[in-house]
Amino acid sequence: MPTRRADRSPGEFLRTVEAAGGRVDFVFADERPFKECHASTLVEAGDGALLCAWFGGDKEKADNVAIWMSRFKNKTWAMPVKVAKVNETAHWNPVLFRDPANGTYLFFKVGREIPFWETNWMQTKDDGHTWSEARELVAHDQGGRGPVRSKPIILHDKSWLAGASTEYKGWNAFADRSQDGGRTWVRSADWQIDKTVIAGDGAIQPTLWESSPGHVHAFVRTAAGFIGRVDSADGGRTWSPVHKTDLPNNNSGIDVLKLDDGKLVLIYNPVGKSWGSRSPLNLALSSDNGATWTDLAALEDEPEMEFSYPAVVRTKNGIAVSYTWKRERVRVWQIPLTALAR
């Protein structure tokens, strides 16, 4: 698939965002307590602060990689603090999530090798100032339960639904569901993939939305040069096979957010080559439940550089987007909804 070009350049969109009262910041400067960082995640806490977490260390997979976090309050990002290091192996893919009825949570993976990941989770009761001790999400699990990279969603019946995947003897994606505030989880079957249509390793790292009660959808990362999609009509218990979309994918992370008016926001690298360039990074909009998309703006567009693994969440003033910036920093856009008007 050819690379999709956005209607607005990063500079043009930045001016639109700032004129609407938004902003763009690096979470931390060059003086940082780790060499590399990746896989950021966001959530707006109960006190209105924006929390951002990521993994950082010498390099991805190094034993000193831990989970770090910063808070944005009063127009300032606080110095990063290490919030999770449960053992002396690499930590991966933090996921922040807030359920107004139950609190704010941090999920993350632990382990040297992806096929043998364990999922841990923590809770904060003071909007991210302090966190509980980490514990396993599903006891004795290997491979990864619960959210693998993108935020869970809260369904119409108050259940949590998380996009999950494993990478043992191929890539397999599924949904993990909790009906008791995360205490127990029930996984779906792995999503079926026709390898004659979707070539490569398979599909991983789902990002979810619910279009109407019980009707849930997911986009997935693939190695076939395009984003895959699955659909469920029973709240994520059973799913269609993975099918092809018209959206390119470079075999890198994506994230989707459903807005209150039903529109969808997608943050992705619009590059149709597996392991292709992780630039540009685009913001796209859909008004028809993901059938068609308009690439509204490029958030970054610098050849041969990496802008990847985005996260997008709703805030009281609009949306917030974070992503890896050249493996050196995390960048966050705070975008008022008025800036998303075409």
C-alpha cells in the first residue's frame, strides 16, 4: 500500500492546536535517567492531572529497563520517576487505565523474552502520586494476559475489555474480559487469520472501541503491510476472523479512540511496508465506524526518524496523544476538540 499523506503538515497542525488553546511538549529533556525510551501510555487522573508512563533503560530488552512515569499539572511535566521494577529483567509496554468507579491502574509486562511475558498491575488511590505493590494479573501466566499495549475500554455493561496478544510460535491476538474490576479475567479464543490474505507472522496489539451496546471492534498490527480488523456482536466474547482494511501498517503500534459523538481518532504510521519507516505519524478521523478515514494531520514527518507506538485518550478539554520520539524522548500533544474540525 502507498503511504497516505495528511491534509496538514506538523507545523500547520501545531498552529491550529495552539490557536485552540492546546499545546505540544516533551515529557522530559535530554537529561534523563535512561538512554532509550519507548511505548508510552496516557491517562487523565481524577484530579485532572495527565499521567504518562513508558519503559526506559539502556535499550529495549535490557535487564535495566523499568517503567517510568511523569505527571502534567499546572502546565508542567514533573521529573520522571521509576514506578515499577519488580525484578532484574526487562519491563515492557505499560498501559494506564482509569475506571471512574474503581480507580486508576497501571499494567505492564515483565520478562526477557516476549513469548514468556508475565503481566503485572498496580493501582493508585491518590491520582498517581503513590502506587500499590505490583502483582500478577493472572497467576502463573506466560505470554501475556490483559492489555498488551493499548488501553482497555469500559463496555456498556461496565465490563472491562482489553486487547491482548501472544508471540509464541506465531502472533495471535485475542480479547481479555473482566466483569469484576480486574480481579478475574476470561479470554476469548485467538482470532482467526487466513494466512493467504494476511501473510506473515499474524496479528498483535489490538486497539478497541464499542460502537453500540455489545458491538465491539478492533484494529490490529500485522506484518502484511496493512491494518487488520475484527468485529464482535456479543461484547467481545466471540469475534469475526481478522480481515484486511485499506489502512497501511508498517508492522508498528497503532491506537484508536472513540469520541462522544461517535467519530473515531486513529494515530498510526501510514506506511504500507512491514518493518517500514516509522515516519510520518498521522492523526486520522472516521465518521462511519472505521470504514473510511481522512488523514487530518501529520504529527511528525521527518524521513528516516522514528515516531512510533502512539497512545490516544480522551481528556476533559479534548484528546491527548503520546508517542516515542526517536527512542530518546516522549512527546505529548494536548488537542482541543475544536482543532479536529476539518
